[in-house]
Amino acid sequence: MKGGETKAQAKGTDDRLKTRGKKAGKKTKDPNKPKRPPSAFFVFLDGFRREFNEANPNNKSVGAVGKAAGAKWKSMSDEEKAPYVATAESKKSEYVKTMQKYNMKLANGTNTGDDDSDKSKSEVNDEEEGGSAEEEDDD
DNA sequence: TTCCTGATTGTTACG
DNA sequence: CGTAACAATCAGGAA
């Protein structure tokens, strides 16, 4: 057990509580723009929502689930969040890779037009599918 | 009818 | 180092 909880973040961003821009219907004009992968919390939320949906057919709204999920999330132990965090990590890996292609494409698209076969090796080889998500920490 | 907001935390990136 | 914003969701409120 770690005595000091990581309060480093210190939620110094309470300002964002106020509807931070973020329009729902705002679509990105960049089709390749990689969307951020769901955090461990979101991964947990994904499953939690379904449960909440059945547990609360009345459904209140996203806020209700969010609060419930957040409350429970904090109640969860690191080990319980481990699987969610592990999934989040995997998503992040893909995100990073996607980001590379996104950046690369921009570099290619906005820059030159010379590219055909050579660029093949120049570009990022997405054939790197190794173990991935195989981190098991034995207690 | 159609669009947008709300609420949760995490993660990522820039100055 | 710190801040700023955005990631999903689902139904209701507003114009």
C-alpha cells in the first residue's frame, strides 16, 4: 500500500468542469485525425454503462452513470483497475501508431508528391504485431 | 425537427 | 511544471 495517494494531478483543472467548448456535433475535418483512446476509466465505463443500463432501466442520463462509475472507480483497487488499465495501454499503443501514420500522412500529403514505391520502406511498417498486452505481474 | 448539453476520470500534448 | 481539452454515451432541453 502506498500511503501517499498520487494527488499530483490535484485536479487543478476544475475549470474544465464548465462545458469546455467540446461541441458534440463538431466533426473533425481531418478524417485521419486519430481520436484519443479511451482511458482506463472509459474502458471500465464501457462495461459499467451496460450494467447500469440493466440495473437502472429507468436510465437517468449519462451524468448518473458517470457519477456512479466515478464513485465505483475510485472504490476499485489498482488490481481491479489493472485489466482496464491494461486495455487502455493497448489502446494507447494503437493510438501512438495511428498518430505516426497521421503525422506521416500529413508530411507526405502536404509536402511532396513524390512517393510511390520507395516510400513503402520510408513509411511506418504496421506489421509490428508482437505479443502486445502481455504484461503479467505475478504477485 | 434538429442540435447541443451534462458528468465521470484519464490521458495526452503544448508553453 | 502546469494547464487545457478532449475521449464515450444517451436522453432530454432548447431554439
